[in-house]
Amino acid sequence: MNFKVSLKIASLAAASLFLAAPADARDRIQIVGSSTVFPYTQAVAEEFANSTGNPAPVVESTGTGGGMRIFCTGVGEAHPDLTGASRAMKQSEWELCQANGVTDVSEALIGYDGLSIAISSEAEGDWDLSETQLYLGLAAQVPLNGELVDNPNQRWSDIDPSLPDVAIQVFGPPPTSGTRDAFVELAMEDGCEVLDFFERRKDTLSSDDYKSLVKQNCRRMRQDGLFIEAGENDNLIVQRLQADASALGIFGYSFLYENEDVLKAVRVNGIAPNFETIADGSYDIARPLFFYVKNAHRGVIQGLDDFLIEYVSENAFGPDGYLPERGLVVLSDEGREDVRSSIENGSSMTRYIN
């Protein structure tokens, strides 16, 4: 039997089991996932409830990785309908979904976000850090005299005398967060690979061994208290930056955008995050944002279809919609139409299907 056909049969079987449950078993949409996507989904949930009279969906900020694990545990009223993600679903997550009967999933790219590094507006001067300086400040180990050693840098000026002479203290996301995944890939890896220590090994190691070296050493954040995992609530990072004018925070652009009265951006490689620099790619650490929905829940969970239509409407994620007002960087006209068509038609994600 063709793999795609078998997936469709499994999906229909799961939907049949779901439909056998009591119709009034759950009257609220349940959503988990990324803390970065959370404020956008919450805004759609509020608009949906106000415009339809349906109960407001329950939206939980669990982090991208945590959301994927919960989302992929099964089909039915006991399991969430959507998950938000600040990166694409991984193959391992897709396989977890398949193993638990979540075989028909639609993916929606809702827009783009810049990984923002910010500091209190009370801090002196403007900050500008390269990706290499970020790596040297935040990595568990860094090259020194031809060897990797525990990170000795305690102050930003230890890395470069031109940087502020203040202690390194950075509040950031935990390992379960898509923001953490994106930061270590887009900032830490890029920043470490240009150093001579890694450049030289690129020529002497096999491709697989070099990738392993980078993964093991460029992605590990320091554990000595100078990088502080602040959980999935990015608003807490904002509060901590307000309390300490020398501390830096890492989160999605929407949180910087909504707190520009108390925070200011740290430039990365000379470029500050904003709608234009994220959209045109000149801001180096930008990433796509998604949500994923179980098609077996459509037509079963009250209001789910209408909620999805609202999420991909021009009123929501279009250029003049209420999501860009909260910091979302919009897709092109063609991109939005493609996403809208995919969600309205319930198109199944096929990235990992051969």
C-alpha cells in the first residue's frame, strides 16, 4: 500500500474514533506551543471569541519543543488541537506524531520574527555585538591558546576592550524553547565557526566529524550563572531587564516591539531588528513562525474551522492586520495566499513523506 494512502486511512480512522466521543465533550479549542507565537495566537483567540461568541480558546505557552511533545501525544478531546512553533517541526517530532496516530497535520507559516537582544532603555550608550562576541560571551567553552576551555570571560570588555565594561548577565530561553534552538543555530554557531580554531578543523576533519564538533561545542550555553534560563514567560525577562540596566535579554521581536518604551535593541553585526531588516534578511538572526493543526479535529471541535480562517485572514496576518501591530513581520501577498489556501483546504504537511 502506498505510504500516503496508508496515512490517509490512519487519519480517517483517528477521526472516526474522535467522532465517536460525546459531541459536548470539549467546547473550547486547546492550543499549546511557542512563547514567541503565544501573543499572536492569543490575539487571534480574543478576536475569534469577540466576533463569534464562541468560548475563547485556551492558549498555553509551553515552548516550541514542549508544545510539539504535547501536540503529538494523540488525537481526540484529551489532546490539543494546535501548537505554535518558532521553528519548523523536526523529523523526530513528525515521527512521534505518526507513532501516536497524529498522521494528518497542516502547517501554516504565519510570518517572520527577529531574535531580539535587548537591554533596558536606562542603560548607557547603544550596544552592538557581533555573533562571534555573543558566542564568546555565552558559550560553555571557548577556544584559548589552541584548546577549548571553560569560558573565562566575566565581563563584555574581556572579549573586546571596546565593549561595555560591565559583567556578562544574559536572560534567555530554556532548551525546550524554539527561540533557544534558533539562537544557538543562527547566532552561536555562526559566531563560533568563523574563529580560527574551528576554521582550521574544517580542513582537517571529515564533514560529519566537523558537524559533530560544532554541534557539541558551539551550541552549549554556559552554566556558571552568567547565562540565566528564564523560562517560557518572556514578559519576565522584560521585567528583569527593567530591574537591571546592565543585563541583556533574548526573546522574539514582538516583545521588544511592545516594550520599546522601556527597552532598546542591541544591534547584531551593526543591524537593529525592525520590520524592514527582518523582512529583507539584513538582520542576521531572523526566523519563520508557524502553527500546526490536527486535521482530524476539524469539524469536530467547536469553532476550530472558524478559528483557523480567522488566523490566516487579512484582518489578522495581512499587512494592515492586528498581528503586525503586535510585531509580526508579514509574508508576501503570494505567501499569505498560499498559506490561506493550504489551511482552508486542510492540506497535509508532506515534508517528511517520501
